[in-house]
Amino acid sequence: MRLLPHPATEDIEITEVLRALADPVRLEIVERLAAAGEMTCTVAGDHLGVHKSTASHHYRTLREAGVVMTKQVGRLKYMSLRRADLDARFPGLLDSILSATRHPALTALPGANDRS
């Protein structure tokens, strides 16, 4: 087993985490990991609607932001959320984001798009 380079817990920056999670494809990957735990990059990328190279870019962005941990076992790469590290740095952030993705109506308040 070989771990790919990741930022240390104390080096994870909120701006990089939020930037990584702002992309809908990356957010979908994080939702899948939250539901399933560890999974291969191949399984995590199934039915995302992006090319393999684009999926690899998304995986790297999540890893470099400190959102996921990636390890290589043979030819397979496994990803998992760095939930404990993220909770240590930004308590409740990941749960809040995941909760908001499950309840999209909560993010679209009535009148939010009005220009009064």
C-alpha cells in the first residue's frame, strides 16, 4: 500500500476545502464516499458523466484540498473522506455541507433570487 501526497491536518485550509466542494462533480464524489465509506476511484467515478481524465482531476483536487485520503494498492486507488481531519480543523463543516446537499430546498429560500 502506498499513500499519495496529502496535506497534513494542520495544513488543510478552509478556502481550499470550500473551493474543492464548490464543484458539483466533486460534491457528488464526496456524497458517494460519505454514503459508502472507502471505494475505488473507478467505482466513485461511475456514472458521473465525465471522462476518466476529468474524474482523475477531480480526485486530485479533493486530495490536495485535504478532503479525501487516497491510497494505492497494486493498480487500484482507494479513496475515503478525511472526516476526522476535517472535523478537527472545521467542526461540523462536512456534515453541514452534506446535509445541505440532501435538502436542496433549504438552500433555496423563497425570495432569495428577488431583486427588491
